[in-house]
Amino acid sequence: MSEDEETPDAIAGDEGSDELAEADEEASAEPELTDREQIASRSRRRLLQQAAVVAGTSLVAGYAALAPSTWPLSLGDPDGEKGKPKPDEAKLPAGGYTVPSMKTAAHLGVARGQNIYAMVKGASNAIGGVGRFVEKGDVVVVKPNVAFERAAALGATTSPDVLYALIQVIREAGASEIRVVDNPIEAPESCFERSGIREAAIRAGARVYLPTPNDFRILYTRGATLIERWPFFWRPFVGADKVIGVSPVKDHNLCRASMTTKNWYGLLGGRRNQFHQDIHGIIADLALMMRPTLVILDGVRVLHRSGPTGGSLSDVREGHTIVASTDSLAADAFGWDDLLQRKGEDLPAYFSKTAQRHLGNPNYKDTVIKEVQVG
């Protein structure tokens, strides 16, 4: 091939070079954007980005405003509950105020006699002694039933003599402070005075807590049906180590009997009278709410009819009995059979409701019972 002849590759290469050159010339022929045009272009891009953000925000806001109240991020609040400040909820100790079981102790201690101090001591000793329940330095809350403005002889409230003896026994065990607590149905000051509870508590060396509005907090009771979150007489329980209930044995026109389990009703605040519509349900909730260290059933006098308020000495009979237990249902069942003398009658419905929650054993006869006779 002569030097003047060109190969096909060479021809193709020359043509490619010509095309690139033409493209460069066209590119160089395009006018460059001025500073003003570049600024305008950037402004348009920024405006489009902002518009997209606004559109997205509007979409989210529209969803939050229109979505059903149960949906995530919804602002719906048809009943106004979301707008209310959340209450500062209180909680009692997870295991309550209970103490370890004692294999050698009876499940139920029963003392009969005339001497009230000896009966309180005897019933307590039958289930291990007060030293099992109260240690030196303990702060102890004692909850009597002071619901009504009634004289002690009428049996509608805890006997002041039983309360006095119980405080003595607790002090002997070394308690550093004893707090006597109730939120009566009627006027608190009048109830504590007329029943003799205030005088007995102070004379025995205890401190009386009368309820005021600032003393209540919302208590959270996990698993409760009616009072999962409910106002509770909280102030006396701040710093408390042990809790002991002491309640009379009473007939009750709604739940048929009021004894140690229903006694905790006196710690509720708010519109608690609504629970009368489900009286057995609320008693079962009370057993879940309060797991005490010890309960004392005051059977010195028994309000066997016209309860829970009574009003006549003819409604009361002498019982001469004190019962002690860590099991409210067992104590109540004994009170039903023996002190109210209703053996053979069906137990009130709260027994089964509470037992289903494994919060007590109404079959006290299947447990160890120790009965003592004192002076």
C-alpha cells in the first residue's frame, strides 16, 4: 500500500476527531450563565425544596388532626383526657407489707376471754408473736374502722380498748412510730372523737392522721378492676414499714358482712360510694390493693344486724374474741361462722372473687388454727 493511501481505521479516527471538535465548538458557542441567572436558578431550587417540606408537614399535620384518637401520633382527643396533666401516680411496695411465712406458726390465732390486752397478745402469739411482724425501729400504720360517728358500744367502729391494747403490743415490739389512720364516711374529726379512737390512740402513744385533700394521691394498683388508678390516703404511708388492720365484726346491708378485708375501703378517696354498685368486686380489689402485715379481727362486740351503721344496743352482742392472721379471708370466714353465727350460710361473693386471685383462703378449717383462753 502506498503512503498516500489511508486505512479504514485512520479514516474512522479522523471522522471521530472531527465530530469531537464540532461538539467542542458547539459547547463553546453556548453562552455562559451570568451571576444573576445563577442566583435565580439556585433560588428556584430552594423554593421547590421548601415547598416540598411545607407540603410534607401539612400532610403530617392533616393526618395528626384527622386520624382517630387511637392511631399513632393522632391529636384526636374527643373526651379531653389527652389534654389533662398526667397525675403523679403512687405505688405501694410490690409485695405489700407482708412478712415471711413461719412453718411453726398457726394460720389463725383465736383468743377468748375478758382481758382485751391478754386477748390481743394471745391471738398474736398464736401466729408467731408480734415480734414476727414488727421489728425495732419500724414505722407502723394501724388502720381501724372509724367510718361512722357512733359510740363504741354500738359496734359500728373498732373498739378503742382493742386499739389501745394493739398499740401497746406494737410498742413493746420496738416500733419507733405508730400511725392511726382512716378516712371515715362521716365527718372525720367527729368520728374519731365520738368513737373514742382518737383518745385511745393518743393515750397509747400513737399519732392520729385525719385526712385532708392534700393527703391523697392517685394510687396505681396493677390488675385492679375498679381502682386501678384511684385517690388513696397516701400521706400516712410515706416511710411506713408495716401495716396492720384492726376491724370490728359487722353485719352489712350490701355485702352481708364487713370485717378485715373491707376495712381497707377507708383508705380510698374520691367518689368511692359508686362502688356500692359492685360491692363484692371492690372488696376483692381492696385485697389486691393492700397486702397487710397482719390483721386483727375485733370480736369483742359483734354488730350482728342493722349494719354497717347500727344505732341500737339491741343490734350488738358480746363476742369476747380476738382473731389474728396474715390471711384476711381466713379471718373473715371465721368471723362469719363463729362471731356472726352464720355457719352453714353461703359466704358473701367477695370471698370467692378474692380467693380466685389467690389473695386468701376462706377454707380456714383446712389450715392450722390455734385457740387460747385468756383471763
